[in-house]
Amino acid sequence: MFDKLNAGMIPGITATAPGFYGPQGRKLRLNPTDSSINDKLHSFAHKEYRITNFEMETSALYGLGNLLGHNCCTCCVIIANRIRQEYSKDYHKDVERLIQTVLERLV
């Protein structure tokens, strides 16, 4: 989904997990602790914002930033929609466009 008004950036909430498989509701060898985590995240909303992204790097970045006394912010490219089983064929160009957009907005 491309939002021309926001130069492709869609405001939303990133859910961050401390790991890749189990913490994101996927089964590797053991069943996840909460097998309905993805349904809960999908139905969650805060005011007009919905969860648009689920990843694992942000938790570490925010934790380290907090330890060092920094304010942190992340901008993410959505490359997969697991609910609809849709995946980006070439997300590299979207990552480049996000980097360019964020840098332009910072200066």
C-alpha cells in the first residue's frame, strides 16, 4: 500500500518481539506460548492507529538506547503480510525509498 500524502509512509504501530519464531507466534520445534498472539495484534488499535508491523530488532534498539540515555525512533518497511500470505518480491527498492524519505525529512 502506497500513501502519496505521506510519501509512502503509513503511520502505525510496530509490535516488537524478543525473537523471530516463537515470540512472533510461529512454530519451530515447540508450540508458541501464546498461539493467538497474531490474532490479538491484528485486532488491537490505539485511537486511529493499528499495528502495521511486527519485527524483532526494535526491542533491542530501544533497550540499548534507553541504557545509553538516547531517544529512539524506528521507521520500518513492511515486506510481508502473513495473514494474507503476501510477500514483497523486491523490498530493497522500498528500503532505499524509506531511507531517502527519512533523511529528507530530517534535514
